[in-house]
Amino acid sequence: MVSSRLRRFEEKNATRRIAIAIFGSIAILVFLVLFGVRILIGFSLLVDRLRGGTQQQAPQQTLILPPVLDPLPEATKSSTLTVRGQGTPKTEVAIYLNDEEYKKIAVDQDGTFEISGIPVEEGKVSLNAKLIDEKNNTSDFSNTISTVIDRTAPKLAVDKPEDNTTINDGTHKVTVNGVTDEDMKVTINDRIVVVKADGSFTYSMPLNDGENKLAIIAHDPAGNETKIERKVIYQP
């Protein structure tokens, strides 16, 4: 009898514990459904506020667009260069000559700048630039511009005619033969002559009666010139 009652008592306790566990689980699920999402959202907002405060305290990096430099001539014989371009107003532009900083100047209110008198030596020269604002924010480098500094006069030789040549063949013309460097321009009394790939040229030059002065000039892309003069006398 006693053991039977004890067994029934233990069964009731077990049943009560199971019921409490089931009820507790249901209560937790209901709580999570009703309040869990709100708690998670609130916690997420708190974290965002904390992160936002940290970001506001950090220094802000300002984006500056790089300047744009105007192109240079293909070649020049000048001993100095002038660089022009466009950039953001209220900034400084730093000009780099052959990858080394040369000079800084302020960008004008209209967004343009100009640096003149940049000394250069013979050979290829490259320049680029970047902008710097009052907070020391720096842009990327601009486009790179380049030119060739060439102060050497081109080669020029004139085989025909010889100086003081007299012509009386009735053609009123003289054939001019010569040679220069490749890619040169040749003019005879300001008339453009075709130069072959090897630098040679031939031109039939009209003549006036009497004395004719011929100015044969070779011009290179940098503006250097070599000049040879010939006097030709035409006798009809």
C-alpha cells in the first residue's frame, strides 16, 4: 500500500514537472515572438549609434578630382616651358617635372592655373600635377603631358644647283636636289617640298629671267632650321 501511494505521488510530481516545462517553453516562445524582434532592433540601433559616434569623431577624407593639364607641343627648342590647366578653385596645384615636385601655386577662382618659366634640358620631358586643399587632402595625379626638347639644327645638303649656276635651256626651271634628316620639312622660297623616307628631295623650281635667289630651308618639329642659299641666273 505504502509503495503504491509513493509511486502515484512520484507520477503526479513527474506529470507536474512536464506540464511546467511545456508551459515554460510556450511562454518563452510567446515572449520571443512578441518582444524578441523589438529587443533585437533596439540592440541593433544602439550598436549603430555607437558606431556612428566613432565615425563622426574620425577625420573626414574629402574627395578632390585630379587637375587636367593642357597638352604641350610635340617638340620645342625652348629652354623653358609653360604649363596650363584646370582644377578645383581654392586649392593648390603641385607641378611635377620628371616625377619630382617643381612648384606649387594657387588655382585661380575660375578654375585655371598657369606656371611659366619651367627650366628644361634637352631630351624628353614629362609633367603631371595634383591638387591639395586647405585640409591637406590630395587628389590623384593628373594626366601626364610630355614634349621633346631639341635644340639641334637639322642636317641639310644641296647637291644641285651649285651657287652662281647659269641656265639657258629654255625651260625657265632649275632642278634642286638635296638631302636632310628623316621627318623634316623642306621649303624652297616658302614652297613646300616633298621629302622622301630616306630624307632626299627633288624639286623643279621655276625661274625668272636674270638673277634668282633660292633659299632652301630644312625645318624640324622643334622649330630648328638649317638654311642654304643658291644664286641661279637664267638667260632666255
